[in-house]
Amino acid sequence: MKIERIHDRVILFCAFRYALGRQTYVVSDAVTAITECWDTIPPSEQLSYHREINEAIHTKRAGMDMDILEWKRILKLKVKSAY
């Protein structure tokens, strides 16, 4: 899936922020949407996803174990070089 418009990226990031730390099916849906769009997300935003997920995991605010496994799918994605 391709995500090009800034508005779409903002909505995706808002969905991510809503899902991070929740303990519902929305975590899986958010992770799937992000991974499908990953290659079209700018590097600075990719870093934001990684940073916030890592922080949530380390501060134990990322949800249950099964949610953390989902978030780690994003952490496995390579951040594009800004250059």
C-alpha cells in the first residue's frame, strides 16, 4: 500500500498513538497498516515509530505480551536512510 499525502500519514500516526498501549485487536490492525505502508513513510517518521515503540516497551506501556510481539514487527523494519 502506498501512502503519500501528509494527511494520510498524520491519520496513520494518530491511529498508531491511539493503539500503542491498548490491549485490543486495534494493535494488530495498526501494525498491519504501518507495515504495509512502511516503504512510503519518510525516514524521520519511521524513526518516530521506532523510538516511541521502544520507549513504550522499556517503560512497560506497550500492552500485553501479545501486543509487544506485534509492535516488534515494526521494530524489525529497516529505517530508510535520510540521504
